Amino acid sequence: MKISAKKEGDYKSIRFPCPECFTYEDHVDVAKYFAKELEAVKAAGENTRQGIAYSVMEAVANAAIHGKGHVEIRYWLSDKTFKATIKDEGSGFDIAHWKAWYERREKAAQERKMDKDTTFYHKLDKNGAGAGLVVIHGFMDCVEFNEQGNEITLYKNL
């Protein structure tokens, strides 16, 4: 998939017209695009650049799989900060339910004194749902959702 961004003031935006048509390779292309965009930021190490690229890819995958209609990414990048908002046209999901579930998993993991690697698996439900959001929360400095639940904003200090 050829990905090109449109400049809108300080932001760049990318719009995907057919999220239902996304393939695994298309999601990988999104990650590669952001990894390349981040190459110019010398302050960010390779792990940071790859983590941001993977987080954006996961958010786009969630929008394409669980959302509806077009998926849009708006992002801003400076030498010190990365911010991206990923939005679809669907009805969203129950953020309060997800946050309560995530907090219960965090608390259970802390009570068991698990390290980060084993904690990850205890944060997933029995079907593996939530894996993308767990990874995103684990890597990004701040993650916010709009009230409707069809938009996620990712922040990372570089």
C-alpha cells in the first residue's frame, strides 16, 4: 500500500478509505511508514522509534478491525514530542469497561509481584482481546480516548 500524508498546518494526516480491505501487509506498511518518518528524530533511539511505529500500527489495526468507515491518522512530530490521533467513523467502544478491566489486571499482576514480561499475559482476557491496547499503554507516555470511544490519541516524549 502506498501511504502518503497531507500537510495540514503543523499536522500531517493520512486517510484510509476502506479499513475493511486492510491486510496484514497494509498494517505492516503503516508501521514502516512511521518508522521512516521518525528516522529524522535523532534524539529518539531505535527502540523508541519502533515502539511508536508499532503503537500507531496497533491503533490503526484496532480501528480497521473493530471500527467502521474511514480511518484517519493525524500526527505531529518535533524533536521532542510525537502525538498521533487515530479515528474511525464507528460507534466506538466502552472505555470505562476497558479501563476497569485493565486496572483489575494491573492490580492482580502487582499483587502477584510479576515482572513486566509475565504481567502482559495476565492483562489479556481469555480470547486475547486487549493485547494491542496493553502494548500501546505500556509503550506510550500518555494514551487518551474521546468520549465516544472511536478515537485514540497517543503521546510520546522523545
